[in-house]
Amino acid sequence: MRAIDTFGIVIDMVQAMAADYYDETIAVRDMIFEDAKHMRIAGKEIKVLPSAQRLFANRLRVPYSYLVRCPSELQARNLNHWIEKEAQTRDTLFCRFDGGKLRAVFTDRYTAIDHMEILSRMREYGFKPDVEVHYSLDHNLLVLKVPDFTRTFGFGGDEIVPGISIANSEVGILAFSIEAYFYRLVCSNGLITKTSVASRFKHVSRKALEEFPHILQQVVSESQGYQRRFEISTQSHLDDPLATIGSFNRQFQITAKEAEIIEQAWELEPGGTMFQVINAYTRAAKDPTLSSEESYKLERVGGLILSMVKH
């Protein structure tokens, strides 16, 4: 789900989603697969969600694309062979459940940073329940973007609202991230860009939560320098913008599906400047056929392209 609402509403949604979540450290020897989607843990039947299927495939070195094409019997044979090998070198795995469904599996080195912890830290920092937020939320990912309308700037008839973006996955999709956000009012496009402050934190420590206020302040401070980059991007003329988009697509490993949506987005607001190229990615990110992860990826690619603009 992608929408605009209040911070308080998002908190309520995350709490409701997490009602049946719990974590447990499981002995590897107690795990037996019936196929990629079903297993038994200490004799109890468990459904394995796609997020956990991918993590198991990575952990057990069975290519996921191959695994899902196998018949159920062969899936079980592959997975049980390698889980037995895993049990020879590892005693336990840290497992995340949603009721009777396994949503993620990690080593004991994993440090859980849950969405509600982050939202609680934001409340402590001073974010009010009625503040406007732009968000993407599903069982794999939370992306929460908070525009600061008091810092709005404009050029050439466009108005851009700076802010912050906070992204987190409880199931290994991405690291906990705190980045700069820019919201283009005329078309409601959003762009996420990195700053020099360490803004992406793997789930192996609680450093990000401990330093949360400092990191936020640094991101806000550094984002001020991007105003000039936006202006210059409108003056950076391209002979063949679609060829430039094709080059960026290869550089950032854009899929064929995403590339088609990006080109369609450019055609809705065509132009021969770097600004229009960036806008193609951020407009494409709004496409309803994209997952939250795909949308976040395109917003970040737009930000990476902006960061290349010399100022």
C-alpha cells in the first residue's frame, strides 16, 4: 500500500499488522521441509512465506529461481539435504513468525529493528501524530517519508519540498535507512537521495536507534545542498534523453518491467534536460503495478542521478 496520511494513522496500521508477530530461536535439527512453502518445526506445521523462502534459499545456497520451478518433492529433497548440512555447522537460527507463518530466518548475529521501535523513536524525537507522511507499507517493507513544508523552495514554476525518508525491513529486504527526501508538488513525485552521513544500517547493531537524533539532524543539514543541484538539472541539456535513461537503466540494473514504466513516465512529461530524466524515475515510482520495494528503488535511483549533477 502506498498513500499519503498522518503519522498517527501509519502507527496504527503498523501496530495492527504486527498483532501476531513473534520471534523465536529454533534448533536447526528441528526443521524439516515438506516443500518450499511448507515445513515442520519440532513437528508443528508451518507455512513458509515468500520472504522466508528467499532467505532459506540464500542461506542453503539453493538458487531461488531454480527452487520455485522444481516440483514439491524435489524442493523438499534439496532443502532437507542442505538443512541437514547446515545443522552440522550451526545449532540455531533466529526465526520471525506471523502466527503460524514463518516470515524470515536469520543467523543469531541478526539484531531485530522493528518498525514500531523506529516509529516510537520518531515520536520521542518530536514527530506529531497529525503530521503529513507519505508511506509505502507491506509485509516486507516500510518506507516513511516526511516532507517539511516550511523549507519549500522553487525554481522555474516548480516547488520542491525537502524532508526525510526512513525505510526499514523486518524480513531482510534492506537495511534500516535514513535519507533525504524531496517532494515535487506539481506532480506529487518523490525522490530519495543519500547523504554523506552513514545513513544505511545493517541489522547487526542498534547504533542507528542510539544515534537517531544526530543522524536526522545531519541528513536535514546536508539535504540543503541539493537545492542547487535541482536548479542545475533543469539547465543540463541532453541530446538524447531516452538514450541517457537507457544508460542509467543498465548502470542501476533496472528490470525490463521497470524500464518500460520509466519510458512511459518520461513520455508523460518529455523534455531534454536531466531534470526530466530524473522526473521519469520518480514518476514511474508511483505506478500501482510496482511493489513497495520497486517503488523505493526507483525513487533512490532518481536521487542517485541527482547526486551526479555537478554544482
